[in-house]
Amino acid sequence: MSLDRTLSALSDPTRRGVVLRLRREPCRAGALADEFQVSAPVMSRHLRVLRLSGLIEEAAQGEDARVRVYRLRREPFEAMRTWLEEVEGYWALELGAFKEHAERTRGKGGRRK
């Protein structure tokens, strides 16, 4: 599960929509195709990309192995959250340094109110 594959899979608006839809509950491919008003083959391709990226998984529903449902997987989203927290940490440090600089230089010829 690489972050690059996750971000690439989420670059498509339909696939992002499928992820948002699957947050509510697992769903069959046919129901997703109907909901997003795309053909079954088109939805199948989107689900394949999401499955290969590790964002979703498919499983048999009940006793009928022919009925497959798709659900989100937690791990890729946790990896993305970790990466985003690292980026956010960088910006927090940068903004903190800027604030310190602004406070230090406020009385040295800067604008006064």
C-alpha cells in the first residue's frame, strides 16, 4: 500500500465519491453504478483501481458467494493521515517561526498602531 497509489486512486472524482459512499456502509457494485449513473463496466474499472490501491476490499455477502460487496479498508487511510500530519507539523513549525520573527521585529521599525 503506497501513498502514491492511494493519492492516484483518489485523483478521480467518481472514485472519491465511491469512497465517501462506502463510509456509510458496504455496497454492491451494481448499486454503486446505479447511484453514480455509470455503466457496470465503468464502475468495475473504478472499483478495480480502488481495490488495487488497497482502499477497498470485496467480500461475499451472506451465503451467496456470487453477491459481492465492497467496503473500505482502514490501513491506507491511516497511512495518508500520518503523512498529512507530518506535512501539517512542518507548516506549524514554519508558522511558529514566522510568528516569533514578527514579534521580535515588531519594535524595530515595523509599523506601529
